[in-house]
Amino acid sequence: MIQLKKRAWSSESFGHIVWRRFRAHRFSFFCLILLAALTLSAILAPVIAPHDPNEIAGMFSAAPTAEFPLGTDQIGRDELSRLLYAARVSLLVGFLATVISTAIGVVLGLLSGYFGGWVDMVIMRFTDMVMSFPYILLVLVAAAIFRPGMWNIILILGFVDWPGVARLVRGSTLSLRESNFVKSSVVAGMSKAHILFSEILPNTTAPILIYATLVLAMSMLDEAALSFLGMGVQPPMPSLGNMLNGAQSLTILTSKPWLWLPPGLMIVVLVMCINFVGDALRDAMDPTSIHRT
């Protein structure tokens, strides 16, 4: 019976093993479902939002009612509608910034690890130079130089978050370039582009994907912080950060929690769900654990 069970496991694909082991993390699996539901709600905001996010639909700073489940803001706009659109903006900024930073880091890491020599020295010294600046200071300076706005924030975060990915990919490439399947491709006369992107890159997908979840969560937090400071997404476009910015007076904090609690909780829930999913993904894709299963 044990041998049959081991044989059945050995016939599973890597993806099935990862999915089975991921589902074993019950809380992380719940976080994945919750994250998917929130993301779908944000994508469908134009369809499911009860009001236009910029429409003055009710009384100023009205408490939650049946018509306005989360109340209205200081100028009478529906908080629920603005929250859905704000989550959409935050997820879009986080996703696109992660894609840009991951793409830059992957390309530079592959080139640095595979070619070595002066190519590795130039890329890694440039990486060290970028990492030597305090991260939040670099983001704030870049946001101050360029005009505030959603697309500028995406580009700023995308071009600042890549050094960690580059170092991660470089380390994996250094070990993979000495493997037999890479040497066989070199002997067979395969092009360097084929070796880098068809042989080495697929074998670094797991750590890249896990690291990308961390970058996604950090990018969303950075966007919220910049928007809260007035250097990110600008009103009237709703963002979780600028919704909190409009609710920072002591009167609102003490007597009108519906103006700051929903966007604050949305940031916490999104970031925590992403982090828990990333942790479970790391355990599920750990090759040593998979071989022991």
C-alpha cells in the first residue's frame, strides 16, 4: 500500500504537488480565496459599485445607511463606491510596478550570472549603488521630481524595486550555468538567448514568483503611503492612501470611523493576504520538502 501511494505521488506533476501542498495551508488558502474575491470586486467596480465614485450622492459625512452601507465622505460621495475603485487603483499600481521591477531584475540577473566577468561587475556595482540609497528616501525624491499621478508612481516603484530580484536571479543563474543541461545546450550550439530564457529562466521561476509576492505587497504599501502624503494618486481619483489622507483630523478619527476604517482595513487585508499566500507558496514550492513528501 505504501509503495502504491509513493508511486502515485511520483507520477504527479510539479504543479499538482505544489497545489496539493498549498491547499494544506488552510489559512493561506482562505487568504487566496479572499484575495481573489477582493480583486474580482475591484475589477468589476464599474459594474457593482452603487454610485459613480466622484458623484455627490448624499449628505456630507453621513453615517452608514441602507442606501450608503459605508456612509459618505466629506463632500457626499459614496464611500463604498470609492473603496472599490480605490482597491482597483492600488492593485493595479502594485501589479504593474511588480511586473516592471521583476522584468528588469530578471534580465539583469540573468546577464550578470551567466556572463560573469566585467558584465557581472558593472551590473552588480550599479545594483549596489541603487541599494545604497535609503529606499523610502529614493522613492520620495523621485516622486517629488516627477509630477504626482498613478502612472508616474507605477514607473517610480517599478524602477526602484528591481535590485532584490536581480540579486536573487543572479545567484540562481550562477549555480545553473554549471549544470549539465546548460552545458549540453552550449555544446549543441544553442544561442545565448535560448539558453538564458528557455533553459535557465524556467528553473528560477519558483523563487522569482515567491519574491514577486513580497514586491507586490510592498508596492501597494508604498503607493498608499505616497498617496497619503499627497505625492501619489491625486484626487478626485480614489486611492486607499488619499482616502485616509482626507480623514486624518481628530474629529473624524474619533467620531466618524466610517471615513478611515474601511480604507485602512482594506490595506491591511490585502497586504496580509498577499504575504500569507507568498509564505504558503514558498513552502509549497520548496524542492526539498516536495522530495520528502
